Amino acid sequence: MSVKVLMVCLGNICRSPLAQGILESKINSDLDIKVDSAGTGGWHAGQKPDERSILVAKKNNIDISKQIARQFTVTDFDTFDYIYVMDLSNLKNVLLLAPNEKLKTKVHLILNEIYVDENREVPDPYYGGQDGFSDVFKMLDKACDQIIYKIKNA
């Protein structure tokens, strides 16, 4: 069975492309997982990820340079089994688009995978330096390990 996972942040150029790349790097041949990413806003649609995200991914042997930003749409609820958002603002914006209560159950704060029900947020590194991107990478790497574990054991 194929599982489809969507990573969502604000602009789809920093956090969600990293989350997509990290999760894709952890998929082995016995798992059929498709991963994509999107932003709640459309300002960066059509653009590649932020150079700092590309750099931190590359340092960890992951290539996200070919990803192209897009905006989250209502049809994503039908396409994806899991929708992981990076922060509470993303969570609110995605849930507002949900056509019904059942589809809302697909939406999760990504760090709740490792800090259950603590509602911790992945900070947006956009206005900071490279260190923020490294910190975000580490958080997302741990969360993606847990997502793989969850899918394997579902």
C-alpha cells in the first residue's frame, strides 16, 4: 500500500522542503511512501528552496535543489494520507481549508511525532542565519525517523 505524506510550512522554501527531502532520504525499498511539500502562502510558488535549506540538506547528503514551491490546496486533503505542518499558524490555516471533520484528522504538527501533544513548533529560520537552518534540520530529522517508524508499524 502506498502512503502519501505532505509537509507544509508558510512559503514552502525553508522548512517543508527540508522535511520532504529528509523523509525521502529515509525511505528504503520495502516502503512505498510518496512525499511532497507545500506552503500555506503562495508568494514563492514556482521557486526552488531557500539556498540555506539547500546548503544544510547538501551537508547531510540530501539534494532538495530540484524541488519547486507550491501552495497548499483543498485537493491535498484527498491526495495525502498524512499532512504534517511546521507550526500552529500553519495548522490553523490548513484546518480552515478542510472540507470536513474527518479530513482534519490527517493534519498533524510534525514535532508532536517526537514531543507527543506538546504542540512544539519548528521555528521559521527564514530571517535568521545558517545556524537556524541546522537546528531545523536536526528537529525534522528526528521527527522523520518517528514518521517512518509510525508508517512501518501502522
